[in-house]
Amino acid sequence: MFLGSFKYSVDAKGRISIPSRFRKYVTQDANDTFIITRGIVQCIDIYPQDFWKEDVLVRINQLDDFDPDESAFKRMLLELAAEDKLDSQSRLLVPKNLLEFAGIEKEVLILGQNKKIEIWNPEKYESHKKENSKPFAEIAKQVMQKKQK
């Protein structure tokens, strides 16, 4: 389970270190391999390979290629996607087009999101939080009540 947030730097080649607290939750089935793709908002999502195959890919495969919205979603999600394996220094190479999509240049905010990791430009993350400024209690009540029904 990926929890917490960390500020790191992106090196000149576009590599980002994965925090050691996160690495301990990567299962052997993932083989230190990750799928890197665009997030729903202006961030990068990183999925361990096993979770991608068992959950995300299963859901993608259920999408109807003849439905314009489902097909467009799949196209947008996968067009920038890449697969990479942690190097000897526990870094992932993030493709340049994904870094550009997320507006990432030098610093990144790495957020644990339970089964995936989000990578943000720290300034864009702060702007995103301000734009979505409902009080936490209100969001929690709305979201958690939905799940109980």
C-alpha cells in the first residue's frame, strides 16, 4: 500500500527515484516493473505491473471499442503509456512526453495512492488542491456514503 508524499528531483534523463517506503510494497509478482501513464488530472500515474495486469488492464479490456467515449478514454490513457523496470538505484525512466503532460521539470511530488503512485509538479498539485477546495469532511461524507450503499 503506497502512503504518504515525498519531494524528489528528476534527473537530466527523466529518471525519478521511487521512495524506499514504496518499494517495500512492490510484490515479487511485479518484478520491479511499472506501467507509467497519464493521470486523470495533470499528473502521472505509476502502477506496479501486477496490479496493472490484474485490475487496470482487466477494466480496459472491458471497454467497448465501438463506443466513442470508451474508445477515446482508452486511446488517451494508452497513447503516452510506457513500461519500465527499476534500475539499480531504484529509479524509473519517465518518458519526456509524460513529463511534459504533467508540467514536470526538475522537482516532483510523489504521492502514495494506495495501489498506485502519482507524480506531480508540486506547484500544479497545490493549484489542483485549491481548485478543488471542498472541505475534507464534506468530501469524505459524500464519497464514503456512496461506498456503503
